[in-house]
Amino acid sequence: MAETILEVTDLKTQFYTERGVVRAVDGVSFDVKQGEIVGLVGESGAGKSVTTSSVLRLIEEPGEVVGGEVDYMGRTIVGFEDTGEELVPRDEMLSETQMRDRIRGNEIAIIFQDPMESLNPVYTVGGQVKEFIELNRDISGKEAKAEAIEMLRRVGIPEAAERYGDYPHEFSGGMRQRVLIAMALGCRPNLIIADEPTTALDVTVEGQILELVNDLQEEFGTSFIWVTHDMGVVAEICDRVNVMYLGQIVEQGPVDEIFHDTQHPYTKALLNSIPRPDRTVGDLEPIEGTMPSARSPPSGCRFHPRCPDAREPCKEAEPVFQQVSETSDGTAHRASCLKHEDVGYWEADALEVEVEK
Amino acid sequence: MSAVDQLADVGMGETLLEIEGLTKHFQSDTGLLAGIFGSEDVEAVDDVSFEIAKGETVALVGESGCGKSTLARTVLQLIQPTDGRVAFKGVELTDWSQRQLRPLRRDMQMIFQDPQSSLNPRMKVGQIIEEPMQAHDMYTKTERRERAKELLERVELEREYYNRYPHEFSGGQRQRINLARAMATDPDLIVCDEPVSALDVSVQAQVLNTMRDLQEEYGFTYLVISHDLSVVRYIADRVAVMYLGHIAELAETEELYENPQHPYTQALLDAIPIPDPRSRDARGTLEGDVPSPINPPSGCRFRTRCPSLIRPEELDLSADEWDQVRRFTRAVQRRTFVPEYPDEDEGLPVGTITDAVDADYFPEGRPDGEAGEIIDEVCRSIADREWDDAQELVTERFEETSICAAERPRYTIPAMVGDGVHDVSCHLHRDDAI
């Protein structure tokens, strides 16, 4: 089995606001293996982006990573020790300088949703790609420029050499997203975090980008964490999937299992609520209500107020995120739902779904 | 007689809205210099015709910049059309001034995409819903209040929300408030511009279901604008696919999705990721970007990206040869075929280029006759590093000689699914049109 390159264990990130503490990421565990595309899905407010920012230690005031471990190929990106009174960062945790020089960009790159905000409008596109390559690899000058043009061509920019000197506004949205991918790939990172990279794009352009990512991933063996709310994109490209709800991962497993042997009611509800492009659906089954605030999450299982399967114990008992099955190749399928625990779920009465309209 | 007096009664299933030859060109530059030098027009919507029957949902679907929003706004006369006519309940909207049209607007309402910015944050929900009724002098104050509360109930909110402010609500709830406001004047037509695009998937389903239920109950007619083909399949009765200001294809929903006939629609449907890992397949991705609506391609506007461009008769090529020529054309246009020139300014011997071209694109030999001569000429230009000439040559001789460039296609064919008709703007159907 492929080597695990990133391991996130019980990660916790909080934001301190005037109206209270927001536990945006509350005990998240997942891993990424070499050459794998791992999906992180959920609705807005589920904590997907905060999770990936925490992995790269990009959380800013008033937010803070308050617990958990992030291990990247033996290096500690996040790690704490308990002094008895409080949690303090361990010595081996990488410093800010080490993160900047050795991790971000050259080991783990990130691509954001809005390419216009990620590119500097007053520098040429080619120049920005070249600079990125120079900063992260041991090449410079002419060689870096040649590499930049090559990367632009590889991601499908027509007339790459001629367009090297163009400015970002002269590119279409899809082309700009390609430039960001060229930038990320140009640094030969081991892992790319793609945060909703195709959400703002038209569907045919999205198709082009997904195709490109598949090709490049095969060629370079790069791993991806793909953040998205779109179950279609997940089905299309991910190998394994993490489904997030209100700061926690509620289900995790190989993509086929997630769609065809769904173990968490939230995942199931999410799949039943989306209109299908490939078939006519009589009636959609929406998930009732809206996601509650992470400031005061519901007791017990966080999904219980909206869960069609909720029963009495769900109000009190917090489900454990645990393995529920295993595929033939030994990949774990995990879920946090009382159905898989011995707490009297099956004997209990169903809860009325109470939602504020 | 005023416009409102001419409104005819339209029964369910009868034509409510008739659009014919509707065109909207924007001036791309309206500054002082444009006045002197003239400016080119952006052809946002060009000669579009269709009808909507009372009680039906028609969707305009297309990618950004295809003109779907402009079309909807032009239909409502929120934008003055450059040409063409719109008839609503028998009234020619284009014949009347904005002021004269105002009383008609109670019958035509609109919902916008962004539920954040389309509700006035300083007004209470009740006032927001009452505003259109007040503007059209409908009901007494007490009646309006009662009706607003009733409408809140109808869109599955609580009567008590009457006194709350928009910021207290989630995106989905705000879109329901928008619906309640649009319904307030009991309109016939509600134009919905990306009604659920800003909402989370689970909430989208709630709002879509509410829209369906309300239509069933009140017989509303919806004109839905959307880029989301899944949403459109769920909600629409008929779908018009737009590309660069033209309608590429228009058919009943089931027919369009199960039997798409326009290469653009096929590419679009092919591109949507299906939420099922077992239906991953090698999809045909559409190459290139949408061309500029300033000077759009002649004839069929999709022809510059079309994988099924019809082979020009004068070239006398076999289907295989034509495929090779197309590949070569694209490589030259996109300059993906780049020979290793020896130095900054020097060219290469023609032989080197032709050898490379033959190996890459015509392994069984270059076509004879005219096409062969053109390819020779293109190779000479490439050898001399005259890329612009090469590009112009392939475009002019291999693309613009096609029937696709010569005339705008408009055909109607019988539908396979159901017994309706199917409009498809593609010359591939020039022989089976009815």
C-alpha cells in the first residue's frame, strides 16, 4: 500500500469572537497517501477550509490551532504536549520560518477558489509562475523561465510562450485557474491542497480542469486534498472521501463505499438532496433546517436535530468516530453514528425532527 | 387605451409570452473617443425567438457570458431591446413606454440570485413583502398585512417573521422571502435568475420543492435562468440552451437530456460531473474558450469549438482525412505544434516542417488536391516563422469554407421522447428538419 504522507489526528481549531468561542474544527482525523486524491466535502460552514488552513498553519487571529497533531512525512507541522496545566507546542514542531521555507509551496502547495485574488494583477502571468519556481526550486533565470513556459504549456495554455508576458486580466477564469495549477505544479510539491478550485468556473471549463488534474496526477504522482461541496466532483476524481459536518468528519472511506454503502445519515441525506444531471428525479428529499452555528453545537450527535433517523440516545450520547467496515484491500470505512454503537439506539424511540423553518 | 386594458385572459397551457427575433446589442465603448472612432457592438442576444405557455417552466441554460441574463431582462423590458418583439398576454411590450408598462409589472415579477443583496436590510420582512402590493395600489393596509403573513406561511416560513429583519435569516430563508415578495401581486410570470445558485445543496432542494409546490397551487409560469444543468433538469418543463447570444437547442426537458442533438449541448451534458463514482468515464472535453461576443463567429456561433464541424464540400476529403485536417488546424491555431527553431530569428527548411507534420498528423500521407496545397502553404509559413499567416490560412480555408460558417442554422426536428418538437441550430440536421 502507498505510503502515508500526511496524517492529521484530532485536529482542533477555534476562533475567539465577541459572541463566544467558535469551534470551527473540532477533532478532525484523516490521512493522505502518496498519489491519492482525498476529498473533503461538506456544506458551507462545515469547517473544510479551516481544516486545510490549519494543516498549513495559515490560521490567523482571532483563530488558533488549539490541539491535535499534523504530521507530514515525519515532520511535525502541528504538535502539542501537555504540561499538566496547558497544551504547549512541542520542540520538534516546525517554526514559522521552516514552514515558509520548507513546507509551503515546495512540499505542500495550495490552490484557492478565486484565481483573480491569488494572482497579482500588476505582474505578468509568466513572471509570477517563474518567481514561484525560483523561490521553491534550485533553478533561476533563463532555466526558470523555460520551466515556467513548459508548465504553462502542460496545463493547456495555448500559445504559452507568447502569453508569458500577458497580465492576469487578459486571461479567462479557466485560464487563470490553469495558471495557478501550473504555479503549484511548477514547484513539484508532494501534496496539493485544492480549495474549491473549480467552483467559480463554468461546467465545460471545470471539465477541462478535472481532466487536467487527472492527467497531471498520473504523471507526477502528486497527492491532492480536494475541498469541495460538489458531490459530482467528488465522485469524478476522489479516491477517498471525508464528509464534514459542523467541524467534524462524520464519514470517511473509499469513494465507492461513500456513495454506494453509505454509513452516515448525513451523507445519505446529502446524496438524496442533490438534483441529478443524468436522470429524472421525481421529488428531491431536502435536509430539513439549516446547519446550526459552530458556536453552540447541538448536544449528542451534532446532526440529530436534522437527522431523519434520529432516536432518543442521539440527543445525549456523542457518537464515536470509528471503523464500521473494511474493503478487501484493507481501506477503512469510518463513521460516527450511534447506529454503529451499542448504546441502545435500535431499541429507542424515533425523535421527531424539530427544525426551525 | 392603455397597455393594461389590452391584457388578454390567458388560460393554462395557452401562450403567455411570445418572443420573436429579440436582439440586444450593447455598445462596448460609450466614451467620447468611441463617438469619434465608432465602437464595436457586443452582440449579447441575437435574433432569439420562443414562446412560454401559462403554467409552464422554461429554463434558459448556458455558461457565463452566453446572454441568458440579458435575454431575461430584455424580455421584461428592464433593458430596451435593439430589435424584435415581446408580447405578454397579447400586449406588445415593445410598443409601450416604461411608464405605461408599470401597471403591467404586477403580472411579471423577478427573483434574483443573491438573497443577501436583494432584500433591503433596513426594512422588516413584512414591509418587504408588502412593498409591491403598495406600489400597485392593491388592497387596504390591513389586507396587505394579512396577505403578507399568509404569504410567509405559503413559502413555509412563520407568520411571526413579519416583524423581523432580513439579517436574521439564512440564505435559504431569504430566498423564500424573495419568493413571497414576488408572489405578493399574484403575478402570472416569475423570472428567476439563478434562484438557488447561492445556496447550499441541501437548502437548494428545499427552495426548489417550494417553487414547484407553489406553481402547482397558483399556476405560476417560471422563466428560470441557470447555469446548473442538474437544477434545470429537476425544475423545467422545457429547456433552451444558449451559446454566445443564440439559442443552440430548445426542447422538452426529458427530450433534451436524453436525446441532445446539438454538439454544444452534448459537450455541456458530457462535462457535468455525475454524483456516482461508478459512472466515471472518459469524457470528451470541449477545447478552448468561448469567443468574444464582439465580432462573434459567423453562421453557427459554436463552430470554432465544434468537434463536428461539417467538412467543406469543395475540399473533397474523406471523413478520416477531414479528422486529420481538423487536428492539424487546431494544433496550428493553438500553436501546440512547435518545431525547434535553431535560433532566435532563423526559420527552418520546409522539408523539416512537412516531415514533422506528416508524422504527427498525416501518417498515411497528406490529402491530395486543394487541401494538400493548403497544408503545404501552411508548412511554408511555419518554416518561415510566419505563425499569423499559418493561423489565418487554416482558419480561412479549413473552417470558414464550411456550411457552418456560411449560414446560421435553424432547424426543427421531431422529438424522440414525447410527441413535441425539438429546435436544434445545427447544420447536421439540415436533412431531417421538418
